[in-house]
Amino acid sequence: MALRLPLVLGADGLQQQLQSGDTISASISTASVRSVTNGESAAAITFGMAVYASAADTVKRGQANAKATARIAGLVYDATIAAAGVGNVAQSGILIGTTAQWDAVAGTTGGLVFNTVYFLDPTTPGKITATPPTTVGQCVVTIGTAISTTELELQITQPILL
């Protein structure tokens, strides 16, 4: 079997073979983010809130009470995005926040619960919950799995209408 070396980007930005003794340095927890406008007319959206695309490059707080608001585009990446302001939404990867930030969005105390799957909340816009919806007419949307009290691995799924 032939020995193969991976291609990497050098410090000059050009591709090269991974050199002997070098290691690959890339954060696996980096979230994939996208710039959006807050479409809420009078409400700021804050870190970790689940949002859906309400128009091109515009988001509003998602909620699992209807299919239209349950198609989640991501979770708010910035600390806050003012009403009609521009900010960032994480679409994949690992979203890292403080325990207080997660408490505010997940209704927990002490941050996320390790190895717990979080879902889009059917009662409060933008929030997530560890309890999946069970009422007919609501949608089940998996948001992600907690890998620590401060880290959520995003696994956003399409809504399943109950």
C-alpha cells in the first residue's frame, strides 16, 4: 500500500503536501455562519435563538407551532441582533456560548445538559427545549445535541408535522 500525504494550505495560501513533522491545525468546533437581517419589527434576537428565513437574507424567531415558522435556518451566533439589524446565524458546526446564554434560550439552569438532544420549542418563539413536541399540529425539529454545558453540536432537521 502506498503512503499518501494530504494536501494542505501553506502559510502563503498555496497548496502543498503536509510536511514531515507538521500537524493539521484547524478548529473542528468552528460554526458555519451566515450574515442575515433581523426581520422582527420590534424585537432583538439573541444568542442561540432558533430562526427561520422569512425573506431573502432575513430571519425571524422560529417556533414549532406551524410548518412555516419551523423550517429553521440556524441559531443566532452573535450576542444580540437588534430589530432590523444585521448579524450572524450559525447553520452548522458547534455553537459555543456561556451557561447563562444557554439558560436564556433553553430554559435550563447551569447551561446545556450533556448528551441531551434539543428541539425547537412549540410555545415560545426562538427558544429550544429538551422536550420534543407531541401535540397534533406542532412540528418536531431537532436542533442539536449538547456536547457540554456550553457547546451545542448543530443537527438541524426539516420539520415533521404531527
